[in-house]
Amino acid sequence: LLPRVRAQRRVQHETTHRTADGRLVPVEISASVFQHGGRWYNLAVARDISERREVERALRASEEAYRTLVDNTPDMIIRWDRSLKRLLVNNGFLRMLGQSREAILAGRYGEGHPADNLPALAETRRAIERVFALGESEVLDTAFVTTEGKSIMHIRLVPERDAAGEVTTVLGIGRDITPLRESERQLRSLMEHSPDIILR
């Protein structure tokens, strides 16, 4: 470490030290050289970073749990920034478009969708822009063409804020409600064409 300090003047290094009671603890060493009174001195400060490592470990575990939840939910999840660039998509969204994550994240709003989706994309875009402008959630049902064919999507758009309260991203959660709508249609058809008298 000393040759590096003399070459770079200031170096940070993480290692492990043994305490007086025999425990091994992670430490961060900040080493530097300086000149005083015509003489050169080496200075090294060691700091116990056990707490920081524990926070980092907890954060990684939380992020892993979040990714597991997002990627295994049947709903479609996507996050946009203010330029409508896609920042996050889950496996449900990838299945909907039948494209790779890399291709989806490399594009911007609407890219990768079939042309039949243009009216739905325009409607959804206006809703996303309102969420950015007003900071309030929006809900809409709209028709999309997916790898499964034409589907009715129930979409919830949620504002995400930074520490200052500014809306920086919008999270979209989409659910295919086509089977529900088809059940409702069949029930209405049954009610309308039934020879029986039905009262509520």
C-alpha cells in the first residue's frame, strides 16, 4: 500500500483487521502523504465499516427481494423517466411484447409495439404526462395487441418522487382483464336474451 500512497498521494483501501478480542472486522484505510517543515510524512486512518457493510448487505437483500417480486408477478410493470425513456421492465412486460429486455430498455416510449397499438399508446402517453404534471395517480382501461392477441389492459400509473418531492419517474402496472371483460359480456348477453323475468 505504501508505494501506491507515495505515487498517488492519497489512497483508500478496504481490508480486514483483527480486534483485541479476536474478532475480524472490515476496515477502510485512508492513507496519504504530506510535507511539513521540509519533511515527508505518511498518514493512515483506519475506520471500522462494519455498520456500513451491514447496511449494504441489507440493501442488496432488499433489492433482490424487490427484483424477485417484480419479475415473478403476472402483472406488467414498467418505469419511465420524464423523456419517457424506459428505465425498468419486468418479465410480464417482456412476455407481452415478445422482445428482449435489452431491446426494450434501449428504446423509448412506444417503440417495439405493433402498429395496432398506436391509439392505445397515445391515450396512455397523455395519461403519463398528466401524472408527471399533476403528481396524481391515473387509472385507465385500453386495448393493446400483445403476443396473445388483442387484450384489454387495466393500467395504473403511479408518480414516484425524489427527496424534494419532485415527480421524477412514473411506474406503470398493467393487468390483462380480457377474461373478466369476456365474462361480463357473456353475462350481459345471457341476461338480455333470457326468456325468464329477471329483477333486482
